Amino acid sequence: MASELNRETPESNGKATGGLKPTTAMLLADAIASPGEHPRFMRSLALHFAETTIFLVAVIGAIALGLGITAYFAEHHYVLAYLVAYAGFRFSDLIVREDAEDSPPREELSRRIAAQLPILLVFAAAPFERTYAYGGSAPAWASALGLLLELLGMWLALGARIQLGFFTAGRTPQRPVLVTRGFYRYLRHPIYAGTFLVTFAWTIIYGAPVAAILTLIIGAILAQRRIKSEEAMLRARFGEEYDDYQSVTDALVPVIW
């Protein structure tokens, strides 16, 4: 899950100044027009695409390992629909994110992939449980529900990332302001919430309750660690302002957490 530190820069009247902070899509358009002027960005973009492609290939491999066969995909339309949508989600997230120019060096690619091993385990465990513990296919209603949850999670994660870029237009390190609008009005970490929902939906697609429970437990532990670390930085930066924001919002799950 990508970091979602949220801040924007105000004028004296509280409104954001300057132009919209360039997203990967905006920088890509500029780089295509003048490729020689953006060598760092092009290397960074190549790194992101390599990371995303390797991860998606690993996902397919994990699913094949869980199933024991690959022809299964053609026979299960909800599974295929999920995978197509998930691939689109990963590449769309790459395009709308803002951190392409600040990507880590090439040698950290393996570390970034390794950090997503829990997701790969989910993709292997759910079909493994269905195939070898229960046999057959999950009920159609469960698969349909899983696909719906995936689409909802994609809408939340991508929408929150777009809003974060929009509301942080013209920010500077000297005058940060919390983003508390859009999805951030209700959740402090909507990108994390949406990404988790997309992953959890995979266990519902297969009707794999054990994998679903493990995903909830492990996901909650990992999310708690990330949120604790990130909110400590935000609290150090914004002080009481962040405490007030925290008191009226939920971190990840409305009402519950």
C-alpha cells in the first residue's frame, strides 16, 4: 500500500496556490512531447512499470500455484473479470500517483516487490483452499459479490489518490495543510482502505473463508503498523490540528476503526 501523507498549501485566505501538482499522467504527456528533457522521469516511470509488470506476473503465478492448473481461468468468468479489472487497477494507480519523480533507486525494485508478498499469498491461498478443501466452484452470488467489492475498492483507492493530487495543488514544504475533503472527510486512509478491499474481494470470489479470515487478520496487523508510523509523522507536522482531524474521522473502516 502506497503512502498517502496528505497535505496542501494555502494562501493567506486558506485556498491552495499555484498549479496542480503534476501527476504521472501529466509528466508522461510532457515527457512524450520532450523526451530529452525528462531523463530522470523516464527512468522512474520504467521502474514503476517494471515493478507493476513483475507483480502482475507474480500474481498469475501465485494463482496458478493455488489452483494447480491454468486452464481454470477460461472456465470461471468472475475470476477472469477480477483479474482483468485488477490489472487495470494496478496500471491506473501507476498513472495517477504523484511519486514517480521521487522513486527509489533501481536496486530497491526487489524490496518493493517483496513488500507485496502478503498480497501474493492471498492470491495463492484462496484458489488453493477452494480447489483442495471444498472442490468445485464458489456460489455464483459469492463470486458476483467479490467482483462488486473489487470494483468498489478500486473506485475508493483511485478516487482518493486523484483527490489527494487535486487538493494538494501548489503545496510547499513550508506551508503544509491537511487534506480533509473528499474521501478524506470520512476516512484518514482511503487509499489503504480501497486497496485492502480489492485484495479481500479475491477471497470472496473463491468463497474461501479461511483465506478471508487470515487476510483480515494479517491485513489489519500490516495496516496498523503503516498507519501508526504515518500518523506519527503527521502528528509531528500538524500537532493539534491533526489531533482534531483524527477525533472526527475513522482511520480505515467507518464506525469500526
